[in-house]
Amino acid sequence: MNIAQIADQAIAQTYARYPLTLVRGRGCTLFDDQGNAYTDFIAGIAVCNLGHAHPKLVASLRDQAERLWHVSNLFYTQPQAELASWLTSRSFADRVFFANSGAEANEAAIKLARKYFKDRRQPGRFRVVSMNQSFHGRTMATLSATGQEKVRKGFDPVLEGFDFAEFNNIEDLACMVGADTCAVLMEPIQGEGGVICPDHAYLQQVRQLCDESGCLLIFDEVQTGIGRTGRLFAHEHAGVRPDIMTLAKALGNGLPIGAMLATESVAEAFGAGAHASTFGGSPIVTAVALAVLQTLEQDDILDQVNATGAYLLDRLAELQKRHTIIEAVRGKGLLIGVQLSKPGAPIVAACMQKGFLVNCVQDNVLRLAPPLIIRRQEIDGLMDCLDEVITEM
Ligand SMILES: Cc1ncc(COP(=O)(O)O)c(C=O)c1O
């Protein structure tokens, strides 16, 4: 039996997998077990922002592996302290809670928002308003907050206290936020929803609405954070500061880590014993995450994202002129959606045949989220490939 057959026999069938067994990666290239190379425009779904096997990250992982892997959060460790300090010095936040995934970071955010109002003797403020087409994770609370029927289907009853508003529509949100709302939870750019970028003015109005109604604003930057959109955090584009922000994905460049960041006055609601995670913030993942952030800064990766992101959008606009199947091209930095008039699966499969990995969300949006170190010639390669594939269709 080959690897795919063994996996199909023994692993829960929750993923529809591509017929590809990957064995190695370097920079923006992945290699399969047959020795074929693929240029990676998925990056583990916006995870491997510094590419595969980045030498600085490998060095930090090796170094930490020889010192200390794991101790309980009953003790202090240097990598965790330094990572939290780095994150608070570069963001609106004063405190960080470490988890292991995006869903866990959002779970912590929802719990914190509820507890914040319980502590303030406003127990009736427990509802969370999130957005249609949003994605926040697969735990019970985060799927209850996810505005996609296909994610919630089969798990009824979902948790009580979750409402939904139309994204990028302030009037609709104003109708949903009330005296019982503890938080508005939203992605600054919807990723799984099809790479939907709201207006900056809308995000500013959301902030104002939360202030006026007295509820908290939570930005889920699990997909958009860590430089993906050309700023360290996507909300910076609109100049809006949340009360709570969640991170995961690219923070560890592939090691499992999540983080929930909050202002001091909000974070106070999480006192000793209020929330916990055995693995959250372990030395080995926080050492690598710190190296990720330091590398992002030292190597001026954000400047690169802005330049190559603009180049990618230009090249896609050229492609759109030649192919009517491309209805729209949108995104920020290196999180780009290509809206198609037909299902994208055949294009994804054909690109894979030609050595390019792209993925498709919402059936008809190609999502391009390459490592942030992608080069122009690799983008040119994908453009030639898409041109050929679409023409052949
Ligand atoms: C915006 C957003 N939030 C949360 C999650 C869930 O993260 P995880 O799969 O690490 O639990 C995702 C995953 O795609 C995401 O895109």
C-alpha cells in the first residue's frame, strides 16, 4: 500500500485530500514522493509565511529542542515571555494568552468577552454578533460563531448567544447589536468566505458602534495576521484598534500556536484559574514564533509583501482582461481571491498537474496565499500556468 492508501484506511475521513503525498519543502517549493516539484501558493493555508525549512527557523527550533521542550504554565519560560513582550510592543494589546490553534484563540476570546461583563455585573451581556460567511473555527463555540451553514450543519443545537450580521453593512450590524451584546467578532478581511475586503470606513464605523453600545470588538486575525496583508495586522490598514485580537496560523510558520491578545482592562477578567491550556505557549513553539516575528522585521518582509502583492494583482488584472471566466480579482498584500464564473476545482487540479498549488474557497474563488517570500518569477510561472489552463478549458 502507498501512503495515500494507508492514510485513507486509518485516518478519519474529514478531509477531501488531493492525490499528492508531500515529503519535503524548501522556500516556496514543495516536493512529492515521486520527486515532482510544486510552487506553493497555499502555504499550508496562510501558515508558512516564511516558506518551508527557513534556515533561521530551523536554527531556532534546533536550538530550543536541545534546551527545553515543554514545562507546565505553572512556571515561567524565556521564549514565552519574550514572545508575549514582542507582540504587546507591536500591537494595541497589553496581554497575551497562548493557545494552540485559531479555534482555541477564538474560544478564549469569546470566553473573555463573556467573563468581562460578568465581572462587571452585567450578566445579561453575553451575546456575540459575528458575520455571515465568516469562519472562526470548529470547536462548538467557534462553529456557533461561524456564519456558514455548511460548517454548522449536523451539530445542532449550536451554543446559545450567537447572532449574525451582513459583512460590510453597518446598518445591519447596528440592528443586531443590543444591550445584551458582549462582543462583535469579525475578520478584518474574510478569508474562508472568499477573500472579502470590507471598506475601511465600515471597520471604523464598527469600532464606533461597539463604543456607543458598550460592547467589545474582537478581530479574528488568524488568517490575516503576521504580515499576510502587508501590515503586521490587517486592522492597521483601517487604523482601527480592537479590544481583543486572535492569531494563529502564520505565528508559528507551521508549529501549532494560537494567541489571544487583549487590552489591560479587558484582560483583567482572566485571573488565575479562569482559563488554561497545557500546551499553550510551550517553549518550543514560542521560540520559533519569536524567530518568525524577528525574521519578518529583520528581513523587511512587509515591504516585500506590498511590492509582490501589487505585482500579483497587476498580473491577475492582465489575465482577467483575456479570460471572461475571471469575474473579479481582490485582496490585500498576499491574500488574494480570484472570483470565477465557474467552479474552481478543475483549475486547481490542472494547476497541480503543471506544478502549482492553489486552492479554492466557496467553490468558485481561487485563493492565492503564497509564502510572503514568493518571488516575481514564481508569480510569472503561475500566471503562465493559469493562462494555459484557462485557455485549454
Ligand atoms: C479567520 C480564521 N479563524 C479561525 C480559524 C481556525 O483556525 P484553526 O484551524 O487553527 O483552529 C481559521 C482557519 O482557517 C480562520 O481562517
